[in-house]
Amino acid sequence: MVEVRTNRRARRLVVRVLPHGVVAVSAPTYATWEEICGALRRHRAWIAARLAEEEQRAALLPGADGTLPYLGRRLRVVTEEGRSRPRLLLGAGLLLVGPGNQRPAVERLYRRRARLEVNRLLAPLVARSGLAPQQVRIAGQRSRWGSCSSSGCLSFNWQLLLAPEPILRYVVAHELAHLAVPNHSPAFWEVVGRLDPSFGSARRWLAAEGWRLRLADPLVGSSNQPRSSIGT
């Protein structure tokens, strides 16, 4: 699938391959359709290689093996006949799902949980720093882990729950620091360092492993298990 988006601030055509086999073209508003098609033709070999790489990566995504990560924990995904909504049992290391492809339902559950986990990690940082967001949002950005608006709204990608907890803590600290320094100057990184002294390792982890933070599609349970045996 090809997605074309125009950007009035863009000065050139940019072709990217996004997760799930999406070829995205960012183009200036004055770009013609012929120019866009020409860019796709010129990058045909590169696009094919990246699509093949994405297909290989899909087999390694969370949920492809019947398990899901949750802030460093490993959950076994168990299919239960008749279940309409996923249920998270952190203590038992289980995620109960209904039959069929449960990816959309699991995403909704992770989104709900992301708000709880972000607020849990945010609260002590706010108390310590005196920095306080106007609003906290949970989103599903394709190319960002978080953002800070000029109005003080912090947004976080729910897929960060698929990473170890120190990674989410770093992104929370990163966006909170933007309330003090809106750019990425040395002064900004100094604030981040005060909020999260180990942010360097988390930043490197995201750069190397961030591609893994999305659910496999389809996502299915690993096995059937009677309700009574897991105490639900």
C-alpha cells in the first residue's frame, strides 16, 4: 500500500517504508503526480528490499510466538472460547483473549493500561521537578514515541508498554523535560539527566530495538485453557 501526504514545509520528496508494508511518500504541495510516481520508480529496488525486511521482521514481533511483553514481563497469551474482551492477569503472567485475531482488542487494552503506567511513572518526576503537564494523552504515533505540545500536553505511544520499563521511564522524562526546554540543546539533555540518570542506555535501546515495539498481526492465543484452572 502507498500513502502520499503533502507537506507545505517539505522541500523534497521523501520515500519511507513503514511497518505493515506501507510505503509512505512525503511530498511538497507543489509536487506533481508524475514526480511522485517517478520517485517510486527510482526507489523501486530499495522499496522491495525494505518490504522484504519488514516481512522477515514480522515473524519476530510480539505476539507472533503466543507471548507478549509488558514493561519487561512476559505474558502468555491464552485463548478462551466465549471471551469477548481480553483480560490481563499480571500476577499469573497471562493475557486471556477470545478466539481469532485479537490484535485490535489487545491494542485497546494496552492503550488503557498505558495511561495508568505513564501516570505512575510521571507522578514522582512531577513532584521532584515541579514540572507539570497540562494534559497527558495516549496515542499510536507511527514514527514518534512521545511529544510535547506548546500548550503543555504530553503524548505517549502506547506501544512503549511492549518495552522494558526503563524505556518508558526515559520517554516520560524526555517529554516532561520539554516543558522546561522545548528543544534538544545541551540544556535539555541536562534536565533529562536529572530526571532519569540512566537515560543514555534507554535511548540507545530504542534506537536499536524500537522496531520491535508493535504487535504481530494476526495475534492469536497460544493455547486453550479452562477458566477454572486459571482462577478467573
